[in-house]
Amino acid sequence: MKKRMMLKMAAGAAMLALAMTSCSKKDDNTPPPPSPSVQHYLPLTVTDNVSGQVTDSFVFKNNIIQSVYTEPTGNGTYDYRYNFVYGADGRCKKVEYVDIQRNNVQYIDSVVYNNDKITMISWATGNSFKSSVEYTMKNNQAVLMGSKDTITSERFKYVDYTEYTVSGGNLTNKSTVNGSCNMDGSNKNTYVYTYNYFYDNKPNGFQYAFEKNPFLYFYMVTFDEFLEVSLGTGNLAKWIYSSNSNGNTSSNTFEATSTYNTETGFLLTQKFTDGDGDAWNLKYSFRKAD
């Protein structure tokens, strides 16, 4: 009797273990809950807070920049448009600066890619003269414009370059150096212009557009420099400009007063002041990405 009871208890324990094992295997095969999707945003407009006019309006297709309308006329239309033209490989091959009122292309910036180099070739339509400048790139951001090498012409020696420093995804320093002298070293001139940038800890609403197409950041913020937006993953909070012209130095500090959208956390308004006036006073709007 005792032996039979022990066998029953052993059998019961085995069945319980089997049931627990079965449940455990079933639980292991249960798919994990889906990760919450991240909502991305794209820039929609930049508005001048003083005039109330939209200064820049963005057009995207499949979350890739197609054009930017700029220079408002005051009646809801624009004078100019940047057209981004892409090749079969998806890379931007040129940017057209279009006079909307005359319906013609005024300027063209052509792009040549060569490993870690980008060369921008620019010309006005109807003009045979073309200018070019080479950028050294790293992680889709420019680290050097031009060359630090001294160039020798028939009568002069000169150097001309801009160096960019990126830290934590933010452009923290931009320094331009221009120097020239006669072949014998006389008549020497040196000019150094430096920008130091500081950021807040809020997300930059332009970041997704920059990630989808790094050329947008490069063209509008680095090459053309017409877009007053943040230069990195955060938003600009302050920048310090300093110059040294043949030993004569000066500096100026610009500080931001910013507000943020409570829903997205992105920049809503931003005013930069240097004590003498506003460098810019703008409002930003964003839309959900496709």
C-alpha cells in the first residue's frame, strides 16, 4: 500500500512536471509585444515672427526633400525655389535655383561624389564661368572645405580653407582661414574667422529630414548656408563669433530665446539676439512624416 501510494505520488509529480514544462514551452513561443512605432516629423515652414510671413516652405516626397520655396512676395507666393534633382542611385546630382516669376533656372549647383570628397560646381545659366569647391566628408558631414596646402600663383602665395568640428552629432566649431603674401614673403595678410556653437538638450525637428537625406543638411546648412536651422541633433542655444584680422581681434555673442512645442518637443519659436538687435526671430512648424 505504501509502495503504491508512492508510485501514485511519483506519477502525479511527473504529470505536474510535464504540465509545467508544456506551459513553459508554450509561454516561450508567445511572440513578444510589438515595439511602439516612433513618429517621425519633417519641416513644413519657417516663418518670420516680425512680418508674419512664411520665409521658407518645404516639399517632400517619400520623406525625401524635393524643393524649398523661399523669398516670399507678400501675397502668398514666392520668388524663388530650390529644386533637388536626383540620379538613379538616389543621390542628389544637382540643385537648381529657379526664378518662379520668370519660370527659369538662374543658378545650378552640380554635385560630384568621389569617396570621402564632394565637389560642388556652380554657375549661372547663360554664363560659361564655373566655380568649384571641394569638401572632405566624414559620416555625411563636412570636416574641411578647400585645402590647407599653400597655393602658389605667378606672383602670390595664399591659403584658403574652412574647418568644421563635429561632436556628439552637433557642429561645435567652424573656422575659416585666409592668408596671402608675395612670393618673397612680404605683404603678408592673415584672417581667421571662428564660430563656436552651443546647443540645448531638446531634439532638432529637422533631424529626421537630415537622416533621410544627409545632402539636405550639407547643402542648406554647410554649402549654401541660407537656412537658419540647428546645426546638429540639438537646437542652437548660443554661438560666439570671433575674428582675427592681422592681429586685430573682435568677438560677438548671440544667445537664443526659445519656446518648444508641447506635443513634439521640437523648436516652436527662436529669437537670437547679440545685444544690438535680433539676428533672427523665427517660428518653425513640422508635419508627420509619410
